[in-house]
Amino acid sequence: MIIQVLIVMLLCACVITFVRLIKGPTVPDRIVAANAIGIMFFSLIILWTYIYGTDIFLDVALVYAILQFAEVLVMARYLGRRESLYHE
């Protein structure tokens, strides 16, 4: 019962955060929203691992987390270069 409530809460939080992703006033706000959605999906995959009792979902979640981290680094580097171009 608690797991199902957690899944529903995470999905509701994803929907609310998706609104911020679409309406975000600045690009960094949208990047943070995208990262938050990625973390929530990572949490959902971990919950599915617990529900189904298989380790393959855990492997998928770890690969997804690594790709999510790399995506944030790439976006931050891109924004850092873009900001330095405007300030010079």
C-alpha cells in the first residue's frame, strides 16, 4: 500500500515539475526541472525493482543515473560557455 502511494506521489510531483520545465522563466530553471524529473524517474525505477524483486531494474536505474549526471554536466558547461561569451 505504501509503495503504491509513493508511486502516485512521485508521478504527481513529475507532472508538477513538468509544468515548471515548460513554463520556466530561465534556462537554468528548466535544467533544474529536467534534472528533478530525472531523479524522480530514477526513484520510480528503484521502487519497481523492489516491487518486482529483480535486479535488472537496478542495473537500468544505475545506468540512467550516470547518464542523467552526464547530461547535467554537459548542460552546465554549455551554459557556462554561453554566459562567458556575453560577459566578455
